[in-house]
Amino acid sequence: MAIDYYKVLGVDKNSSDDEIKKAYRKLAHKFHPDKSGGDAEKFKEINAAYQVLSDKSKRQQYDQFGSNFDQRGGGQGFGG
């Protein structure tokens, strides 16, 4: 199942970098595992979303290909 990073952060696809950062900080503070009531899995999901959406090139690839894009940026190897 594909994860919608925009939905994870609660922002719109047209959101600015500042809006994304603000949403990330709010959610990271709320779900941080060291806080009472924190959720480690949700925190990891929020971090993954922010890592993609805060990087212009990753965000562009995500917008084009969805969450299935290769974040490592490597190409296909040859069949040998």
C-alpha cells in the first residue's frame, strides 16, 4: 500500500517549504517516542514524509512517480 506523504503531514500538494516544515515540527513534537503518548511508528512515518517533501529533487520525483520512486537514486544493474 502506497503512503501519501502529503496526507501524513496533513499538508496540500501545493504547500510551501515553510508550511511543510511547520507541519513536520508540529507532528514530530506530538508523536516523538520520548514523549508521553508518543508513537515510534508514526514518528518514523512522519520523518520519512519530511525527508522526501523537504528535498526539492526527491519531492519532484515523488510527485511524478509516487511513493514507489527509488530514493537511493541508483539505476538498474545489467543482467550479466
